[in-house]
Amino acid sequence: MERIDLGRIIQEATATFYRNRIGDKPSISLTVPAIIGDILWPDRNLKELVKLFLYETLLTNDPGARVAVSLQRRAELKDLSAFVGVEPSYWLHLRISGRGVRLVEHFIEEFFYQIGYKCAEWVGVEDSQTCLAIFAAADMPEVKIVLCVDSGRFTRKFDLLLPVRELLALPYAVETEQ
């Protein structure tokens, strides 16, 4: 298990983008609540995935278009949990949205694969602007991530949904010899 501070990773990726991008930069609205804190994640690749996915999304964004990045904790997504086949304690929802966001689906699938997540399924409806992808860690297929891409007329949204399982401490009796 890897301890991951997603808030810090998001802030560092944004700062790195601003330092490295030459020329005009998009304005970024960043909403990361401090109360989310660290999560335990069974796969080491999540840090890299979040950092690089956010960085690439910002890099390909039109510099004149504002980008909104937010991280939220969601208690339940029952239909999604059943569909994906996971039973998390809660979900973390990272949303990247904006008018100038330009990543495309085939790039996303290849990008996730290079970091260690295989696409298990893309789900969409013909003529719909929304599609859903389920990715599983290559070496631990039970570790899953969901990506929803909404290509609206004016705004594009990427919703990265992470099913988080909290490890509960079980009470136990300690015997002592006297």
C-alpha cells in the first residue's frame, strides 16, 4: 500500500506546469479541500498517473481558455460501484474541465497503459457526448480507476474517479504474561 496525498500532487503538478510552460498560460481555478488528506492506494502508479494526466491536460489546453481543477470526496456512487465491481469506502473525484481542454480518447488509453493501467472497457452511447472508461492496474486487475469524458459543446470535462477503501483497525486482545 502506498500513502498518497492527492492534494499535494495536484498542487505540485500545477506549479510545475506554470514553471515549465513557455508563453501564454491558461488561468487555472484550483479547488482542493485540505480535509481530504492522504489515502492508501494499493498501486504505486497512481501518483504518476494523476500528476502526468493533469500536466498533459494543462499542456494541451488552449492558453486563452480557463481550466478548472477540483478534488472532491464522494460518499457513495452505488450504480457505478456495482457496474465497475468495486466496493469502496468512498470515491475521490478529480475533475478537470475547460473550454480549451483537448485530450482525445485514443491518447488517453495509450497514456494510461504506459503508466500501468490497462483499459478494461470503454462504454458510450452512439451520438452521445459522454463516455466512460474503466482501467485496471496491469499487475493488480482488482485495482480499478474510472474515467468519464464529457465532450460538451463548449466545455470538456474529465472526471477521474478513484474507489478508495479505508482499512479499518480491528480491535484485538493482547495477552500479557505476568
